[in-house]
Amino acid sequence: MFAFDFTEPRSLEEAVSTLAAPGSRAVVLAGGTGLIVDVRRGKINPKRVVSLWGIPRLQGARRQESGAVSIGALVTTSELAEIFAENPQTLALSEAARVLGSRQIQNAATIGGNICRASPCADFVPPLLCLGARVSLVGPRGPRERDIDGFVTGPRSTARDDTEILTSVDLPPQRPGSATAFLKIMRRRATDLAVVSACALVEWDESGDRIQRCRIALGSAAPFPFLSRRAEQILTGSRLSADALRSAARAARDEASPITDIRASAEYRSAMIEVLVSRAVSIAAARARGGVSTQ
């Protein structure tokens, strides 16, 4: 039997005040797809659940004239799949959304919840790392921002204080000539957590001959999703030859520290990192050139 108070504040100020109240033992409810499971399994025992759905400013995505996009923390996975489906520069977010759980989960799970749950296999974090996203938070000491890179610090661990609320995920303007791709291996198609995932961003120089900028991020390959800096360095400035692509994939594999668990062995994950990095970079590179490439 679960026993907790349920609160639905109408403002951020009210929500933060509730979270910060002494002895409140309060947790935040966004989509609830992870929270409900944790409560049922006895992993957490909150005294109060604070729903964010009464706060309109946390919903919707707003595009600025500069090209920057602010995504409210309560934007659902289904919404993300549609919002970013047409733009090759941010297409990886849509691809990640389309393979996150079942349709029922997609209609409930939110981008803010996916980030703050801090799973090593969080599907949205690799694309956000590649896109240079920042997160906005509000707490008792006021608002603050920080890079998504380094925000997730380990399984179920982030740089968010328990009294803070993640309000938005902010994407900087993406440069012309760039594109992204996201790939994920699952045991069951579109309803399972990632065995391993990879996201790539590729931007060609003006001549279209060399890679001017490259980002490669991995999920389910370490205690938290991360950017493979060594792989990026190998590809930046290259013509994307087979040798360069092979070297980058191996570098990403070597930077990872996968584990063996119920879904896969560490050895299998290491092998698949090479495969996914190579494919994701190739797809992103073709999209950036205006070519057609599918998974």
C-alpha cells in the first residue's frame, strides 16, 4: 500500500517551496513512467509527490528568431518525435523519441524526466550532448543554467539539487551544413531500454570536402552518457575515409566502460559501439550533404 500526499502547484515558486520545506521528503512527478515503477518496487518512499503539470510554462517548445529552441521540461516523447522530425540538424532527437518505449510510454514520458532519472541508457541525453544543449533549473536560490555535458554524473545522479526543478532544455542555433543521427540496439524493438546507443553530429566545411565539426555521444556504454572526445578528434578535419571512420569507432569503444548485465555482456556492447558509431557518423555525414540515408 502506497501512502503519500499529492500536490499540484500552480507556479514554480509554489513547487520549489514545497520541495524545499523541511522534512517534506518530496519528489517531482513529470511523466511518472519511472517514478511509479520506483515507488512500486520500494526503491523510494516519498512523503509527498509534487506534480508539475499545473505549471503551464513547463510545457511546449519555443523557437527563437536566432534558431535557438527552448524545450519545456514537460514536453513528451511523442511531441519531441514530431517537433524535430523534419530538420536534419536535430533529427536525432526525433529518432531517439521514436524508439523510447511503447506508444503509451511515449505519450507520458517527458524530456525533463528522462534527463533527471539519470539512467546510463537515457535516450535523450546522447542527442542533447551532440547538440550542445543546456538545462535551466529553478530552486530556492533562484534560476541557473548549466551544460548538459556533465549534468548526469552517474546512475540516478545529476547535478540537480533535490530542491531544484528542471524547467527547460535549451538548444543553441545549429549551423547550416550539419546533421545528426541516432541509433540504438534493443532486445525488443521500440519497447526496451538501450543495450547500447550512439548519436553523431557531422558538419562539413564550405567545400564539402572535410569534416569541420563532429560530435559523437554514447549511451549504455559507461555509468552515464558521454561524448567520445578522442573519436571526435580523429574525424574533425578528415575526409571521412574508411580508415578514419574505423579509427574513430575504435577510439569510442576504448573510451567506453560497458558492463555486463541482464541485457548484454560488456564484450557485446564494446563490439556494438564500433558498429553504431560507424553507422551513425556515416548517416549524419550523408544527411549533412543533403543525401538520403536511412537506418
